[in-house]
Amino acid sequence: MKEEKGTLVSIVMGSDSDLPIMKEAASILTEFQIPHELFLTSAHRSPERTSLFAGRAAGRGVKIIIVGAGMAAHLAGVIASQTPLPVIGVPLDSSASPLYGFDALLSTVQMPGGIPVAAMAIGKAGAKNAALMAIRILALEDENLRGKLDVYIREMADNVEKKQQEL
Ligand code: RP5
């Protein structure tokens, strides 16, 4: 995993053990054809790599950073403290944690005033919504993307109707 040219959304994670969940964000971004990258770094285990990444992201054209981390999940806050870009945090239920992601949820959502992290739900739903939130932000200035988002939302509603008929 490395920095990719032309990336609009960077998906960062604290460990390769986070990849199975964070792939969910990548698959939504792929579906919407948003150039993205997967980047591995840890707030604790590789603090210098984390700072380098955060400091360079805006300059190389990244618009939004999605960050997944488990346990004492400092990564989103640490990155947000070193970039002006919007940071969307996904708390993860790490297999190493006995707290089922509640630890990561509080670490992600409870940012002190001044440095915002937009916190999503724990796990898969959070990873999916992080990508959809990034798409909503990008769609503010991209009509074509806005059109795709409208179709996606309409299809979800149509699906509810379909499922009603199958009950
Ligand atoms: C966090 O610690 C990572 O984001 C991961 O969710 C958790 C456990 O990491 P590993 O011990 O599986 O590498 O930093």
C-alpha cells in the first residue's frame, strides 16, 4: 500500500487486520469510480509515517481522508490534527479488543473541540457510510457524481418496495 497519483479519497487504516472491513469503503468508491488509495500506518507503531502522510495529503490533491482504526483509535484524530482536509473516522471492532469496538467508538467520536473527526458507526456499516459521506462531499461540486448518488439513493428506495412485495 502506497500513496497513489490522482487520489481523491485516501482510506487509511491502523493495521492490515483492519483491511477486511475497510475494503467495504473501497468497494463503494470503486462503484462510484472515485480514485482512491489504501494506506497503512499506525498512530502508535509508526508515528513518523503517519505525520508524513497527513502533512503531504492536501498538497498531492487528496480531498477527503477516511480512517479506520480499532482499540485506542487515535489515528483519525492524529491525522486530523495535521491536515486541514475533512477526516471521516470509522471505529473498528478489532479482534484484539475485548470491548467489541466500543473503545474505538469513543476514541474516534470524543475529539476535543478544535480538531473535528466525523465519526461513523462501528465496523462494516461505518466503512460503507464513510465512503458514501465522502461521495456526498465530493458531489457538492460535481454534478455527474451527484447524478450517480441520486440513482444510488433511488435504487435503495426501490429495493424496499421490491422487498415489501416479496413478503
Ligand atoms: C489498531 O489496533 C488497529 O487499527 C487495529 O484495529 C488494532 C489491532 O491491531 P493489530 O494488533 O491487529 O495489528 O491500531
